[in-house]
Amino acid sequence: MEYVILAVVIAVVAIGAVTGLVVSGRRRKELPPVERPTTVAPTTPSEPQVGDEAAPPREAPVQTIEEVQLPDSVETAGAVEAVEAEQAVEAPAVEVPEPTAGRLVRLRSRLSRSQNSIGKGLLALLSRDRLDEDTWEEIEETLLTADVGVAPTQELVERLRTRVKVLGTRTPAELRALLQEELVALIGTEADRTLKTAKHEDGRPAVVLVVGVNGVGKTTTSGKLGRVLVADGRTVVLGAADTFRAAAADQLQTWGERVGARTVRGPEGGDPASVAFDAVKEAIAEGADTVLIDTAGRLHTKTGLMDELGKVKRVVEKHGPVDEVLLVLDATTGQNGLVQARVFAEVVDITGIVLTKLDGTAKGGIVVAVQRELGVPVKLIGLGEGADDLAPFEPGAFVDALIGD
Ligand SMILES: Nc1nc2c(ncn2[C@@H]2O[C@H](COP(=O)(O)OP(=O)(O)O)[C@@H](O)[C@H]2O)c(=O)[nH]1
Ligand SMILES: [Mg+2]
């Protein structure tokens, strides 16, 4: 009897083993032929288990982004996933910049808090019950601290004194309107602040030269302005005439690539004037609308600066007159900016000022001072390092941002 039981147990075990082999053999046959490439990293101990592989893990896309980026994993990923990953690397999406209309209003919060407090401070001072001499002196100091400049400050204080006297009773709303009006008048609304960036009738592109000392934000401004123009439907060519370092041209090119604008560049240390000339030449050939030429500012002597910048402009003008010469000034440098403005104005006819870094200074009054100094309007202001942080300068919106409306 015991033998019989033993024999049955052996038989059951044997049948079980054979069935197992057959089933696993079938499962093995059911597997797709050599799906996994031979380059796959050493398999984990669990992988040879046929039972484990019967569940098709590769049909469920469980790969994380990190895994897809790893070379080994890309090979094991499905073909579609691999192709998609490749496309993402090869064709960076071209960005669509923000529209420019109303940018200053949108960026108003960027005007530094201290700058805002100057506008609000003026309003508070004007709203005092008694406008005595001390108060007028405080108003004057506030304006001077903001770098408005001595003459414009005195003019403004005079006008405010006269108008406040006429006003008699002063309601907050009246005072605000009065200050708004006088600050806007001080900045000026007559000047043409538009940029000449439209193609000429003869098909020649508009040429914009961007000048200024090192670090003020020329390249950044060229890039941001390029985006603005592209957003407005223009075709733009960038000229990397800052040939001191390859990195400077790379920086400009990166800006251009983001919006699909081509950059013309020369060899490191090459002649800036010839790069500028080539940029305009190529833009003419392509029928582009606008050429933006970014120049170098790291010149140690005034003579060197005069020579090089003068040459760039003269050489470019062989193609026709330059439409805009934008002087970029860093608002945080205050009065120093005025000295720079004078030097540049001697070399080239500046047609517009770009005041950068207004997001980081309380010296917004420099807008007034620099316009007086050069007799040239501020056309653009920089309010941050972001790609769309450049705004057309509008006196009304600027003053509203200062004193709040
Ligand atoms: N906060 C702030 N930074 C700016 C602005 N414009 C430019 N910058 C920064 O200033 C630095 C110098 O700019 P860059 O364009 O290289 O100056 P460049 O030497 O005149 O070409 C960079 O770090 C820019 O991001 C601005 O409006 N606001
Ligand atoms: Mg630069």
C-alpha cells in the first residue's frame, strides 16, 4: 500500500514537472523573437525567469523622462519613444514672444519698490496740511535723490508751487492729477519715441546699431528687441559685431535662435566693422526687414572707442544710412550714465536711449536727466533679465507706475 502511495506521489510530481516544462516551453515560444537588443546592459537575475517575462512590461510605457534620456534606456524603449526623444533634442521649439502693446503697464510692478516709493513719497509730501519751506525742500531732495537732475528738479518744484497755490483747497485726487501731469510734462510727450525698424521702400532693411559701455545690457537688449520685432511679424538678422569674445556672439546667437532669427558672426577678435557690414549685406540678400547690430563696449580709451564705433557706422553706411543708433545706459549707474552718454554722443548721432535695469534702482529720474543731456528721447526701458522684460517707453504709463493710479 505504502509503495502504491509512494508511486502515486512520484507520478504526480513527475507529471507536474513535465507539464511545467511543456508550459514554460510554450511560453518561451510565445515570446516575440529577440525583442531586446544585444546591447542591453547585463540582465538582472529575475529576467531569465520565463514567468516574469510573460507579462509584457514594454507594452506599458512606464519609463520616466530621466530613463528616456539615458542612452541604454533609449535603446530598450519602443522605437516611437526613441524617435520622439530625438526630435525633442534636434528641433528646439521656436518661442512666440509676448505682444509689445501695453507691456509697460504689465511690467509696472517691476519698477523697484524704492522707485515707487519716490512717486508715492512726493504725493504724500504734497498732501501735507501745511506746505512750508521744509516740505518743499524735502520734495526737492526726493527728486534729486532720484537723479532727476538739478535744473529739471528746480523747474518742477517751481511749477508745483505755483499750481498748488492756485489750487486753494487740495483734494488727494487733484494733487495726484497735478503731480501726474507735471511729471509727464517734465519727461515730455512731444518726442517721437517710435523705433525705425521697418524696411525701406527700396527693399533695404532698417539698420539698428546698439551701442554702450560694457555690461549695460546691449546684447540682452538686442536679443529682447529682436523678439519684439519677430512678434510684430518682422524678419530679423542679428549682427554680432562684438568680436572680443566668442561668448559674446554665442550669447546673441542664443537669443536669436529662440525666436528663429539668424545671427551673422565673424571670427573671434575679427574686425567688428566687417561683421556689421556682412550682417547688413546678408540681410539685404535675404530681404529681411531689420538688422540689429550688437557692438562691443569694452574699450579702454575714449580714442579707441571713437575709432572703432565710428568705423562700424561708416562701413555699415556703405549700404545706406543707419536708421537707429540706440545708446544703452544702465539706470543703476546714475550720473555715470550721463558721462557715458556725452562720450558716445561725440562719436555717433544717437537717435534713442534704452534705459536698462530700471527694475533694480531708485534712480528712475535719470530718464529726465539723460534726455535733457542728449536731447534724445528714451525709447525703450529694460525692466528685468527675462526675455520679454523690455518695454516701449511711455511717459504716461511710467508716471502712473511711479505714483500709482
Ligand atoms: N535686472 C536687469 N538686468 C538686466 C537688464 N538688462 C540686462 N541685464 C543684465 O545685465 C547683464 C549684462 O548684460 P549684457 O547684455 O551682456 O551687457 P552688454 O555687455 O552691454 O552686452 C546681464 O546679466 C543681463 O541679464 C534689465 O533690464 N534688468
Ligand atoms: Mg554684449
